[in-house]
Amino acid sequence: MKRYFTDIFESISSILGGMGITLVHLFRARNDNVTLQYPEEKWPRPERNIGFDHSNYNVIRSRLHVDMDDCIGCLKCERACPVDCIKIVTEKAPARGEDIKAIKHKGITAKGTRKALVVTRFDIDMSECCYCNLCVYPCPEECIYMTGGPNAKKHPIDYEFSEPDRSDLIYRFAKKGTKDGLEKINAEQETGA
Amino acid sequence: MTVDFLFDFLSELLSDLIGSGPVLIISMLIPCLMLFGFITIYALIVIYAELKVSSFIQDKVGPMGQGVGLHAGKWGLLQPIADALKLLLKEDIIPSSADRPLFILAPFMIFIGAFISFVALPFGESIIVADLNIGLFYILGVGSIAVLSLILAGWSSNNKWSLYGGMRSAAQIVSYEIPAGLSLIVVIMLAGTLNMQDIIRYQMGGMFSWILFDNPFVPIAFVVYFISAIAETNRTPFDLPESESELVAGFATEYSGMRYAFFFLSEYANMFVVSAVAAACFLGGWHSPISGFMDSPAWGVFWMISKTFFLIFIMIWLRWTLPRLRVDQLMNVCWKVFLPVALINIFGVAIWTVVFNQ
């Protein structure tokens, strides 16, 4: 008989104890959960050291980026590329070193070089890129670089290439409408002349 | 919201046009459609609550999303709607060796069993579809239709898992109706009526007039009723009829699409019914916990619904706390613990009433 009542008491107290534990977890879920809302939140990049100073050597070669305002269209990166994944097309600018506002073309680079060419196409196919970093060194204007690392101030790191279509991995850096805009300007100049 | 009130109102407007027969049918259909809409919206809310509460208890975040179209909306708010749409659009399969008419009948019967209990549930001082003078008895009675439909589903599926599930549910619901009924007798003894509205009117005047705090025996009756009610709705820790790990899905193994949705919906509707009965019988129904504070008829609906939802939350909370009972443990608890306790409770309440309340 005593056993009967102790059983009832024990089951009630253990159920209440279990409910207490689950209630604590219910209200602390925000702190305790480890789920990362992936596309919005990302895990921090692990710190690592492979014998190079991180400030001058890009340990993580994540993705190529081009600052088009500084590109002079010298084709050195295209020639350096061992897999030919960079495609550049240039046209002669109407006047050397002058801005063209209609196509958002800047005449003078950050290093002070006066541009003679307008880059109408600058495509990098990142699905072909072998991340050798060879295109970065010849650039006279230092406008093509791998994102992140020492360049994190210029462009944040971006190593997640998930696209619905493979052709979306071709990054088109030339400003939209450059080619059409330039043709229009040239045509206007011809009729004017 | 009674049928009579609607009938009088509509016959003044329409009886010249269509006669009193169709008016009666319309005035009966309107409350039914309103109840159906209420059950559907309520089920969506509780499915979302169950997903979120279960996730938080397990230190997860549950359904999450960043926008319509992407994932499941802000905080996964669209998840229950997506679930409902998925169930409605899925292929409806009837096994070739199933007993076809009974197989089709079972989901409708279980939903009807849950649905007609709503007719006698009081949502407010005058908001009740049918104010029956045997309201509590009626709700307990139609609750048993669930047993019949679960056995039908188990038998007609022609599947061993389903049959086991049906048999288990029959044994479980028939057993647990006895302690549930016996603990509601305590309420009937105190209120002296079976009418749901009169039981609630008996508890007028603040929190300490509720039947729950009437005498020290009633809280025990409340606990016995609440646990028996969880067993009657086939929820964990008493979900033996549909235990996933042993019986695949029990009586619902062969059901898919719309028919499965009906089983799902009626489980949640039954949860509401038993919680609303507990709220009305023990927690003062549509009365405010503090006498005179937000105690108008409109607030009555709020109090009734919030008390019911609190009890539903406790059900969800229990579900994600406790593991499933074994079959012999289930029967042990019912016949060896709840039944004697409920009987002693009736005796104790009777003595207490005679000695102290005269």
C-alpha cells in the first residue's frame, strides 16, 4: 500500500521535474539553439596561419573582383590567365582621359593614369577559374584582385558560389550599356562632324 | 448565436420570399459553417504553435524563412498553410484490398465526432450554437464516436498496423472515458446541472469562485480529467494508436492526402473540445479571473479562448516532455490509479459539501 502512494508521488514529481526542464529550454531557445539561418548568417572565417603574413598575402583566394573605374583595358590579365577564363573587349575612347557621363566612364584611374580605352566587355568565368592568382600580379592599376584577406576593405570575402544556372557564374564586370552607349556617342560625333 | 435566434432574425427578413423551411436550414447551416471556419483557422494556429514549441523545447528554431516565396515566410508563418495545401493536393490512395465504403466513411465519421462536440461548447455568455440542458453529457457522449471511427479506419485498411492501432485506440478511449466522466461528476455535483452555461454561471465572481478552487478535492479531479482527456485525444504520452516507432502510423497508415488531413484536423479539434470542457468546468469558462475586470460579454470570448489555448499549450508541452507509455502501463494507470482516485474524489467532494457548504 505504501508502494502505491510513493509510486504516484514519484511519477507526479518526476513529470513536473521534466516539464520544468523543458520549460527552461522553451524560454532559453534563443540562446541555446545552434541553428544558423544560413544564407543570411554565416559562420565566421576560421583564423589560420600557413607561414605567410595575412596582411600582404591572400591566404584565401575566394573570387576575382575587378574595380572597373580603374581598369585601363591593357589585357595583361587576359594574357596571364592559363585557362583563358577572362574575356576583355575594348574600344577607343572619344577623348583621352575624359569622363563620359552617359556610360559612367571615368577618364582617370586612382593611380592617375589617363585612360585611352573604354572597356565594353570584361567577363570572368568563375566556373573555369583555377584560382592561381596569376592575373593579379601583372595588373598595373591593381584593379583585379581576389576578394577578402588583405583586400577585405575593397571587397568583403565571398566564397559561396551557389547559382541556379552555370552561366550565372560568369561575372560581367563591364558596366551595363557601355557598348551601346559608346556606339551611340560615336555615331553622334560622326553625324556632327 | 443559437439557431432559434438566427431563425427569428432571418424569418423576419426572408420568410415572405422562400418560406420557413429553407430559412430553418439556412439558420442551421450558418453556425455550422462558422464553426468549420473556426476549426480550420484554429488548426492552422495550433499546428504552427506545435511546430514552434516543439522546436524551442529541443533547442531548435523551427520553421524559419525570410519572405513569401522564399522558404516559409517570416518566422515560418506560412508553414501551416503550406502543410495544409500539401495535404489537400496529395494523391488520395485507396488500397485495392481495403474495405472501400468503410475506408471512405472513417475519416468523415471521426471529423463529425469532433465537429458535433463544438455545437455545445460555450464561447461566451450568449455565444453557443445549441444551449442544451444536457450539454456536458452530450459532449462526453458524442466524444465516443471517435472510437467507432478509429476502429473503422483500422479494420477497413486491411493492414496489421492499422488494426493494432484501431484496437489500441478502442481499449484506450473506452478505459479513459471512465475516469474522465467520474471527475466531471464532481463538477456536476457542485454546480447541480449538466447545462454548460449554468455550470459557468455557477463560477461567477473572480478566480476563487472557480470550481477548481472550490475545495481541496477538485484540483485532483481536474488533473485526472486533464490527463484522461489527453489519453482520449490520442496524444503523446498516450499516442499508442498511432505510435510512429511501433505501428508506422497506426490507424492512419493507409490514409493519404485529404483523408489523412481529416484525421489530423479532428485530432486538433478534439484537443480544443477537451480543453474547452476543462476550461468551462474547472477554470470559470468565459468569466474573468478577477471579478469585474474585463468582464463584459465580448471579453468573455477572449477569456474562454485564452483559457482553452493555455490548456492546449500544456498538452503540447507535455507531448514534448514525456516518452510514450507501454500498453500495460497505460491500462495500469487508468484502472489502478485514476479510477480509485476519481471514485474517492467523488466521495470526498460529497462529504466536504455536506460538512462545510451548508
